[in-house]
Amino acid sequence: MASLGERETERGDQRYVDRARAVAIAVVLAGLLLTSGCARASRSPAPVEVEAFASSRTLVVATSTPAAPTTTITLPATTVPPTTAPSSTVPPATALPPTVEAPAPAPAATDPLDRVLAAYQDTIPDHWKSAVPVHYELRSGSTSLSYPDGLESISTFHAAGPFARLQFVIGHEFGHEIAFRYGSGAYAGAAPEGWPGAADPEAWADCVGVVFTGRPSPVASHQCPEGAALDFTRAWLASH
């Protein structure tokens, strides 16, 4: 049977073994913590310091976890180009060339018969157009003629010449048509009764041309005598 002293010694030895076992366990735990910390990619904690000391037969295990070191990661500076408006691809407006009017087309050659009809419309009063119907044709040469059936044969020379002269010729020939219908009948193409002029059908026709155009005859060989003959012609035409 063990004595009291031996039992105390055994107890002391047992306590020593317990303390050593506790230290070993602490070391193992520290190693596990260290291994676990290394497995973490996001952080790397410093190893746990384990301090074992005996004081008055008391085992004290102190663990200290130092602050994790600060890791500074410097990213390379990224230069962002300034935002600029895209350059316009629209070409600058250019001044339009000045508008140049196309030259007016040259007037088409007027048909001679059309000129004759235009002179008739401009020269003969409307009421005489109704009273004495006429129709026109062109004839070669320089002499225009009138016929009792109302045909007016105008020369190409007169039809293509100055319009004022053509108007007088139209009035003159129309005077012959009036004489055919309203003349005294004393001779072919005679003027109406009371005519004070010469017994010449051309004289009457010349005066009619002057009255209808309102200007002297442009044809030197066909002049209406001033005075009584012209006054009679003007008054007679106005009253019929």
C-alpha cells in the first residue's frame, strides 16, 4: 500500500502529464488553425503564438492573434480618354451656283396665213365682220386681190412684210368687199352713193383702210385723199 508521500508524488506526476498533454493539444490546435488560415485565399492570418509556462504548478496557455498585415494592392492607373463628340461626316454646306435662266427659245416662224388672220382680227370692227363675211388665202407675188364672193387673196409679199402694212392691206381689201355689197354699182367696186371722191375703186378702198387702222396709209401708191372723201368714208362706215 502506497504511502501518503508516494500518493502525492503520483498526483504531481499525473498533473504534470495532464499539463503536458494540454500543451500538446494546444500546439495541435494551433497547427490546425494555422493550416486552416493558409487554405483561405482571401487572407493569410499570422501564426498563433502559443506560450506555455508553469507557474505554481498551473499551466497557462496564451494565444495571441496579431492583426493581419495590411495588404496594399496598387492598380495601374487607367487613363480614360475624354469623351468627345464624333466629328460630323456631313460635308459643309456649299453655296449653290447662281440660277441662270435659260434663254427664251427663239420664237417659231409665224405662218404667213396666221399673220393675215391676226391682222384681220386686229383691224376690222366686229360689226363689219358680221356684216361682210370674208375668207382668206395666200397668193404668190406682191399684189393682193378681192373677189365679190368674199375671197381675199393676200400676197405672200404683204403677208410676210411689216405688220402695220399688212393691217392696212387687210383694211383696203375689206373696203373692196364693202363696195361689192353696198356700192352704187356704177362700175365694178364703185363706192357707195354720195361718194365725193374720184370714180376709182382704189380711192374708196384706201380711205376705208385709213379709217379702220386709224393711221395714214403706209403704201405710197395708195393714199386716201384728205377732205371730203375721207370725211364721207368715216361717217358712212359709222352709220352702217
